[in-house]
Amino acid sequence: MSSTTHLELPHSSGHENRPPVFEDTKQPIRFPPRGKPEKSKTAIVYCEGNFGAVDGKTANGLVRQSEKYEILSVIDSEKAGLNAGEVLGDAPNAIPIYGSLADALAHAENLPDYFIFGMAPSSGMLSTRERGLLIEAMSHGMNIVNGLHEFLNDDPVFAAACVANNVSILDIRKPRDKKDLRLFSGRIAEVTCPRIAVLGTDCAIGKRTTATILTRALNDRGVNAVMVGTGQTGLIQGARHGVAMDAIPSQFCTGELEATIVEAFEAENPDIIFIEGQGALSHPAFSTSSFILRGSCPDGVVLQHAPGRSSRCDFEKMPMPDPGSEINLIETFADTKVIGLTINHENMTTAEVDSAIAQYESELGIPATDALTRSPDHLVEMVLASFPQLRKKLTVSIN
């Protein structure tokens, strides 16, 4: 069986090409319909050799959900000819995969507005070949969306290409000027609606997916829910409120997140706010989870876990933690409670997911579900059980 079906695609040792489906059902996952941007900006997403794998999580996310861009196609020569939705284990969509930029352009009715670099390599930098491809895309008149740690507007070669081709580069991760960065102030106390952080036991495990589905499910049922993004993919997807946490100097991380949440609260008057998690609090390679807990001061946490994952993503010698130990760490580190567990079902059959849900509910004493393969009602009920005051906001009954 192939690996994941999550928007933040988890670890797969072989990066298999087969569509990830449940072994006992062979039926693709039905992800909620993609939102179409009000003002469609068309885009091609580059994800060579990584679509449907860990480092392709930006492309994976955009194929499933994009409020800002209409995704026309994906470039990945290893999966050329396949349907992007099916590769992710979803129902077929209208997004084909092509083997090259030339093929993608040849099949586009009009010149796409944007060329999106859809990978998130651990280095955060472009290879020589990738640099050349971006310059080629610019020569055709396409703007660039760059989510890497390498800020292309600061590169004289790319700056010159912008001028020569009358295009622009969006460096998504680039923070505001240091003189404008904000320190933690305590204003988070002014946010009177519940704040829920969606954290995980590993990176690339589906935190953004679960946060997105939670937000949408509550909005669909009459509760005004707002999501605050904390990574480049969510920002590229079109999150109205967010900040790329891992690009901010550590002194300002909590303050920038706090200020962003306060801004979302004042602008949207929400009933509840979800904060996208990054990495894992227990993971020594990441510190962002600690800043998210400090900056958002969440009233509750939803924890994402992959029972079928034996080791940490990209760290084969580092075993996955037990969700119970992660919960204990989170609740010790911050004044909050983990209110539910969500399952990433990579490498699991339907029966195994059912068993895991029952086991964790019994062992942990909190509700558990799979955000992608179970009814969104389970997620909604998970939140309402801890914040019953939101029930009066419902306009659609929960089954």
C-alpha cells in the first residue's frame, strides 16, 4: 500500500507512485470540494519527483484546496499522465500532471498567471536546475510564487529577470522588516472566543488538513470559524490570516502570532479560531510548536497522529512518540487541554483505523476520528463537547 492521503503528506520510505487507497475498499477518499477563487489567478504547480510525497506537501495542499489560485496542472515527470486527485487518493479532479513546463504550457488555454514552486525541501533552497526552470517560467511571462527560505527578490539574477519580463516574485516566507516585528504583549487575552491549536506528533502529518476541514465543517454548520495559518502552504492557499512562523527570528515568533490572532479576531468577529500547528512539541528538530503554544495561549488542542508511521518523517532512527506522551508534554508545557485526537491513516486499512479510534478513545478518554474518511460531524462534536456554548450557533443539526 502506498503512503498518505493527507494534505500535509506524511512519510513514505519509497515515495511510491500508486494512488493511496484503503486495501480493503479500493475506493478513493472523497475530500470536500475545492474552493474556487473569486478572482481566479491561474497557476501551474511545479513538484518534480515529489507530488504525493513529503517534500511535495505544498503542491499536494494546493491541489486539494486553494482559495487564491485556480490550479491548472502539476509538473512531475514521474507521474505524468495521471490525475492529481487520484494520485493523492482523492476522487478524480480536473488537474492533470504533465512531465515538463513545455507540456503544461502546451495544454493550457491561456498563459497561466503564476508558476508556483510546490515543494518544501528540508534545505529550503533551490537547486541549480530549479533556478533555471524558474527563470524559464519568468521568460514566458509568468509570475513566481516561492515558499522557500531562499528569498528570490534578494537575488540579483531573479531581480533582473523580473524587470526584463515584467513579472513579479512573491516570497511567501519573507517576514516584515525587523523594525516592524512585534513582541508578545499579552493582548491575546482580548481574544474572547475559544482558540484551538491543531498540533501533531510529527511534521507533515496532516495538521493543516485537519485545521482546514475543522474550520470548514463548523462554518458549514453556522459557526463562524477562522483559521490562522502558520506555514507557507496555508499562506499560498489563500489563508486570510497567517504568518510563516519558521522564518521569523525566535524573539518575535510569539508576538507575531499573537498579533495575527488578535487581527483575525478584530476583523472577523469569530466564534472560534483554529491555529495551524507546525512540527511537534516533542520533536528536537523543530521549535515552532512551542512558539505556537506560547503565542496563541490555546484553550484547547486537537492532536494529529499517524499510528501506521513507525519513525519520524525524515528521521528514520527516531521512533514516533505515543500520543499519550505527546499529550502529557503539551499539557505540562502549556496551560491547555488536548480535547481530541485525529488520525492520519497512512499505511492503515479501514478496519485498522476503526480499531485505532476505539483504542485511543478508551486509553486517552478523549474523542478520536479520521478527518478525511469519517464524517465532519465527528470533528464538530469533538469541539462542541469541550465548548458547549457554541451549540447555540449551529444552524445545521449534527447527525
